[in-house]
Amino acid sequence: MSSGHVPDTPADNLTEQVEGDSKKQELPAVPDMDVSEDTGFTVKIQAPGTEPTDFQVSPLAMVQEIKQVLMDREETCRRTCFSLQLNGITLDNFAHLRSIPGLQEGSILRVVEEPYNFREVRIHLRHIRDLLKSLDLTDGYNGVEGSSPSFLSCVTEECQEGDGLKQMSCSPPDHILPGSKERLLVPLLPHTNSGKSSGCLKVLTMSSWNPPPGNRKMHGDLMYLNVVTMEDRHFSITASSRGFYVNQSTTYSFNPKPANPSVLSHALLDLLSHISPVFKKNFSALLKRRYARSTHPFERIATPFQVFSWTAPALDHTMDCVRAEDVSSFCLGYEEHVPALARDWNEELQTTRELPRKTVTDRLMRDRAVFKANSDFVSTATRGAMAVVDGNVMPINPSEEPRQQMFIWSNIVFSLGFDVRDQYRDLGGEAAAHAAPVLDLNGVRAYWAVDQEGLFLIGTVVIDYRGYRVTAQTIVPGILERDQEQSVVYGSIDFGKTVVSDDRYLELLDKPSKKLRVQRHLVLNKDDTAVELRSSVEHKGIVGNDGRRYILDLLFTFPPDLNFLPVEGEDLNPVCQQLGFPKLHPHRLVCLRQELIDAFVEHRCAVSFLDQHTILEICVCLNMNITNIFIHLTGVRFPKESTEDIQKQKQQLKDAAVFLISNQIAAFVSCFFIIIELIKQIIPDVCPCAVEPSALSASVSHFLNCVLSSFAEARVIQQNDKLASRRRSRRRRSRASVGSTVTSCSNLTPTDLWGAIKAEAQEYYHYSLPCGSVEEAVDKCRLQRITLLREIAIKTGIQILLREYHFDSEHKTLFTEEDILNIFPIVKHISPRSSDALYLLRCGQSRVQQGCLKEGCELISQALGLFTNVYGALHQDVCICLRLLGRIHYILGDYAEALSHQQRAVLISERVLGIEHPNTIQEYKHLGLYCFAVGQPVTALRLLYRARYLMLLVCGEDHPEMALLDSKIGLVLHSVMACDLSLKFLENALVLTSKYQGPSSLKLAQSHHLLAKVHESKGDFRAALTHEKERYGIYRKQVGEAHEKTQESSEYLKHLTHQAVILQKTMNWIYKTGSDTNIPPFNLNSPSRVWIMEQLNLVTGIVLIPLR
């Protein structure tokens, strides 16, 4: 569901390792970390009029964070303007708890109400708005304020009506059953009973009497509000330094004196409850639902990076004074354009990286500050990029043509992804200019991960929005005040003709060069002087006015892929040549991923059994710098003594190119992936960026019709909202010019679009696409149109209306402009991680692999605590820890604890990754297993049905993972004796297992056995014998007659035969005598819970080994 940010994903070795992954990896030693000083402790919080309550806190937490938690708790959510006092001393909001003298276990912190100021009133209003909308998913669908939807509580909530509910709950909707061709979209966002609350207020908005006149400011007036209650009573309220009260003003008469009777409330909610009984009643009900046991705090916490939804229901647009104030100040950009009010992002990012890192506590506080500063920077950069594309920011070079303009907003510089000065002319022009920002971001990510002290990187975010690629970067102090030639003290600014170096940079780049496998090398300057470098020649070292040493332009960080770089006089390996390589690519900025380089080195070492000296030689020879120079930069010259080394490096890269296509890339090329990527790439060509804003919905809907609709006469249907001009004759020419912006899109036909897709596939991927229409794509590539729609929307940032789309209709347009709700940005950025927590997590996984489950569980629990301290509760690393802890507790038999951990993992995955992200689907599967383990089969079925629906939507039924999921569903249904339903899912699992695992697979034998058991429970022994014979044959062929599994199958065959004989004799007796009065009832027992659990574990890949 997410179509927003593209952060770093956790490394492969951080994913779940206890699910049967047999890959060997080096096991790190248990870390010697003293985290005792970071152990949480309990304090007491006493609010006015309440008894002290216990509160668990962390020494690393700040006072401000405790205040935020208090503002979210039911007992104290009405207050925002207060301070915390310890022994009568007011605590600093930004002080860490461990630095507060006298604060210890059992200390009492008192909540003391403070006077308001204008800023505090605005915070109070925003908080009230959040409370009133806390059950509303509008912000989540609109992608604001870190909100994103979650539906776990809705999926698991208990229905209260109807008899025979339990049996009904076991039956899935028809569109989830195996073989169903329906792919419904509406169930993606299930209706929740708590999502629609009774109204508390009709209107809460700013008064037109603002700001208060001078004489009223002298009386403490800060702001005036207008309120319309549900009783349709109108009130004018004064926000003063002492609190809130009703004044005597009306719409047309200003009278700031207090109304009679006069009531002063420090919290606005208390005043509203006093003047409106309906508000008091409905707000109390809202709080009860908000803090109900069925909802979890994770559903309300803001995510660090915004997640966008690609589909949303039709939402009512309501009056919102906070939203109106935000958008007015944002569009005008007052705060961002006033230097005194704008944050210095470069200083923030660099200062946090300079924090101490000697102790564990220092590193945790540093990681926390770095993550917070980076997430805030990404959020601001995203808003700025959208403002730039929307035309709300003035360029710093307005006289240049639009493609060459640059922008500064909130101390961030924004540039567009065009080749403005022929900088990339020799590298592919516009195609290279479009690829360069992402390559530069990858370089920043690589150097950031090394974390070299004293070497600084500028904050970088790449945003794709409305067909534009925008690069947002922090500003190096002084770089705008001098020429680039004067700024660069390391590297080259003219593609290697003039090269300079610096001893301090060589020292700083020593560690990164080893980590990134960059060899020290010499290049010749224009005066034939040898200059030493430890990075690509295009990397630039700049000393800012702040004295920090920055490294920029990191797009040449990784070595090139020679398969797509034809070089005169250089021949590739015969293996590559037989496959038609090298092939010409639209641009020459084709780089190997860092993961591939690491895999190549490991492969060479493992295959050749090389000694340590040769391993180091390979690492050195995989030099990304010199290969980049000789491939891209023809002006670079090398000393004669480097000739032999260069030849070795060329050969290493040729070997890496062979390794890529022979070991890393599968033989089957995903037609689905190619179509999605090509559609994303050709959008700027077929629908230019400069579309009139009023025609955006029409253009996007027409584009989607051309891609997905079977309606041959798809055309732009633009509704002008029935606006008519009073000066038609004089406006006719203007209207024609506006309409011309849609001409290229309106002339687009499905045939033209799919022809462009095929041509782009041949040019970009050198792949002959076997389909020339959406119908052929569905038939030949086995694609689903709804899956194509989802992927297109996510990749391009389109948000569509939640409704059922009839893709096969040949007589009606599929999409209209009313179906296009919004366009969101696609954001690529780095995501800093906590090194100490990651190390603890790796060590915990290693201990689990060694069989030390309890020790590994303790280490992972410590990692979870550190991750939470650094990131907060909502982060993918936190989700990984919770999933692992859930699995370990499940293996140890603590099912309730496993369920608790996995429930949080599902919530986090939904909020951070999206409600139908593949990881979220996996989390739902695990949660379903744990629900069954604690004795909740109906809830388990709901969760597994939800996972199956999401899989059908994301990838369709023809997928190997679907076989495992259907096996789980069939087993749970078997446990409640819903045998007919169980057979449907197990038979589908059998078909998929046979297709993807082969006719002799042991997994196929297991599928046959599960079907045999269900048929036995139904009394159909003939079918049971058929399936069990298949199982027996596979085991006998694969593991031999003497294997215990073969013997077990043989015994079960005897049992089934005996049962079948008894049943047949019984039936013969009935036919012979015509009476069954003397026949004892035939015993068809349901399967034992122990057996079901064993089979679920086998299907999931869990093998329980008794621990001594």
C-alpha cells in the first residue's frame, strides 16, 4: 500500500534466521556491552486532581518525551501547556532523565499547569484537533503528519450478532476461495466500527477578529476562536494566557468581555464540555473507543517517514482550522524564507554526527540524534520538492529556462533531473541526468555506512513527483559564495584533466577505501605530475566555511557493469559474448551494486579455495575507481608503472560481469517487472511534466485507461466543473492554449502506449516483450490487471478511488478523472541505523542458530530496547526484533508471549511498510499460527484469510508461497472439522506444490498426507488411500524403504485399508439386511490439536528439537 519513501532495507543477514535458513555465516562473538546504565526505572506521575500513577521511563529519554506520552494518555490527554516538577524544581524539557539530579526509582514528578503563549495555544488547538480525529483515518489516507492506516484490530474484532457465528466465521468470502477469478479492491480497506465516531463539534475555527488589538493583548488575549456545537449554538471563545473562556463577540460585533456566567478553563476541552452536553457525551465515548482494549497505541504514533496509500475511499472534506493555517503558511513559505526561522539542516546533520561515540550510551544518544535529524530533513525536503514542482518556490536563477532553474527553500537547495549544461552529454544526456541523482544517493549511503569520523557528507534526498525528479541537498557553508574551482581541494572538476589531492583527505578516505574496496592509485595531472587518490577522480573534496571537510559528487562510487558498456578494443568473456553482451544502454552510468561486489569476492574465494593473500588481492583489484576512469573519463591519464594494475582491474571487472549474468540473475526474466518499470519510465515521454494543473486528473485517468482498459476508444474526458466564462469570445484563444497542454495525452491510444512500452523494453532491457496489449499481457504473461494497477500506482505515486473496477468491460471507460484522488511523491533517502543494536541483533541470531535460544532471546530483547530508544516504536528493525522474539517464544512453548510480540510486529509492518506489503503478509501468517496455538482458531482463520486476500491482490494465486498459506488454512479448517472447505485449500496447495516443487518433492508428499487425513475425517477412505499411496511412493523413491517416514506412511496405509474394509462391510450389511439398527456408529474422529500443530510447524518450516 505504501508508495512513499524508499529507505534502506535491512541487510539479508538481519532477516529472520530461525525459519530454517541453512545458509552458513560467520557467527560474531557475544558483545561485551554494559547497558545496565540504560535500564529503565519507574517514577510516579501526579497530575492535578488525580492519584500518582507508575510510569516506566528510560534514562536516555528526554523530559519532552514524557510530556508527549502524558498528552496521549487518557487521564492527561486534555492538557498540553504544563511542566514537570521534581521536588518543586521545574525540569528542562530537553534534559535527559539520567542527567537530572535526584531523579531515581520511585521519584514523584508533578504535572503543573503553565500560562499560555501564542505558540502554546496553537499546540493546544492542534492537539485537540488530533484527539477529535483520532478515530478518523483521513490523515492516513492523505499522507500527512506521519499517519498511515492499520487494520489489524478491524480484522480481529469480534462480531456481536447472529447465531452460529463461529461456524460462519470459518467460511471465507467467495473471492478468497481457491479458483475464484474475482479480484476485489474494496476489501483492502475493511470497514471498522470505531472508524466513524459521532460528531463532537460542527465547527472549530479561527475567528475573523484575530489578532487581538493592543488593549486586549494587555489583558492577556492571545487568540479568538469560533465554535459551533452539535446543538447548533454559536460561541466566540478567547484564548488567553490563563486559559479559555467564552466572550460576548458575535459575527459582526466585537465584545471581548467574558460572557455571563463566566467560566475559565485551562483546557479548551473542559470549556467545551461545559457549554455543550452533546460534546461532553460524544467526546467521552470517543475517548473510550480510542483507548479501548481492541486498539493499540501503535495505531496512533506517527511514523518517522511518511507512508502514502495508493488507494483511498471517498472522504468528506471537513472544516479544519489547523489544516487551513498550515497550508496557508506553507504555500506562502513565510517560515521557510525567513532565515531566522528556518532550520540550518546542514549544521544539524553534521553536528549530530560529531557527537561523542566512545561509550555505548554516547553512541545511542548519537544514533538517536542522527536518526531524528535525518527523518526531519527528509520530511522537510519532501515538502520543499513538492512546493518546487507545484510552483510555490521562487528560483534563485529566474532568468534561466525552467529546466535549468535551481531553488533554495528552508536552507535546502533543490535541482531538477535534467542535463542543463550538457554535463552528461558523453554519458547519455537526459537519461544519464535522470539516473545520476540516485547513483549519487547510493554513494552517500555507502560512505554514510562507513561513518568515518572527520569526513562529512551533505544531506541528500531524491524525490520523484508529478514526472519530475528533484534532488534536495543541504548547503555546504560558503559553497554559494565562491567558484567551484576555488572550493575543490581534492578530486577533479573537469573529468580528470585537472586533478588535485590533499593529505588530510587521503587520511580520511583510508578507512572508506578499504571498506568499499577502492585501491590507492595515481593519476597524471595536466603537468604530468602523479597525484594520489583514494576514491573516484570525480569525487570532490570541499572544505566549507565551517572548517569541515566534505566529499561530494559520489555517483561514481561503484564499478561499472561492463555488460552494458561497449568499449572499443575491450572484449568481454566468451560467456557474455554468447549472450549478446556488451549491449548498448541509454546511458553509461551503469554500476554494479555493492552487494554484488561482496558476493563476487565471496564466490571467488569459496570456489577457488584461495589463501588469505589472494583474497586480499581480489578485494584490492576490484577497484571501482580506476575502472570508472578508463570507462567514463577519457581524459584521465595514468603513470606507465600502473599499466599492469589497470589490466588486472579490467579483468576483474570482466569476471564480475560474467558472475552477474551466470550466478546472480535468474534465467527467467520477469515480464511483470519489466512492464512496471517501463511504464514508470515512459510516463514523462507520453504525458509531459508540464500538464495544466486542471488537466492532471484527466491526463492520469486517460493514461491508466490506455494501460489497463479493454475499451478501445479510450480518450480524455475532462470535466471543467461546469465553469463558464462571461467573456467567451475574448477567452477562446486562452482556452485553446490551456487545452493544448493535454493534447499529447489526449492523442495517446492504447496501441500507441503499448507500442512505446515494447520499444522501450527492447532499448532499455534488450528484451522482446511478448505482449502488445493489456489482454496479451494478461494471457501470455499471466498478469492480473489489479496487480498492474497497484504496482503502477505505487511506483508513480498515484492515489485512486477505492471502488470495484471492471477491467474486462469493452463498452465503458475504466477510469474517470473522479477516480484520481491525488499524486504523492516517491522519496528515496538514507535511513541511519544503530550500530550497537544491529550488532546485538546479529549476535542474538547467531546464538539462536547455535541452539542457545534463551541466550539469543536475551540478546535480541536488548537489541529491541536499543532500537526503540533510537528510532521510537515504529521502525522496520523493531519489527524484525519482534518477529524473531515471537518465533523464539513460540519454539519455547510460550505461545501467549509469542502472540504479543507478533501482534506488535504486524502493526508496525502495516504502519511502516504498508498494509499489503509482502513483509506485512508474512507477519499476518505468523500471527495466524500463534493465534491457533493459543486456542483461537476462528481469529487465526481471519488472519490467514486476510493474508490470502492480500496475496491474491499483490501477486495472484499462481505463486509458490500460496501453497504454504493454503496448507495452513486447510489445517486450521480441518481442526474445526470444516472438511469441505479444508479440501478446497489443500487441493490447491497440492497443485501449486507439484508445479513449483516437482512431482517427487517431499513437500508434495506432505501435501498428499494432509489431504489423506481430511478425506479420512470425512469417511472417504478411497480418496484417502489414493493420496497416501502417492505419499508412500515419493518417500520410497526419495529416502528408501527403511526410512522412518516411509515406514510411517506404510503403517498409515494399513490403517486406512483396515478402516475402509470395516466401512465396506458395514455398507454391505446395510444393503443386505436393509436395516442399520444393530450397527454401531462409525467412529470418525477429528484430528488432535497436537497433530495439527505438528503439521503447521512442518509447513511453516519449524522443526522443534528437544533442548537439554
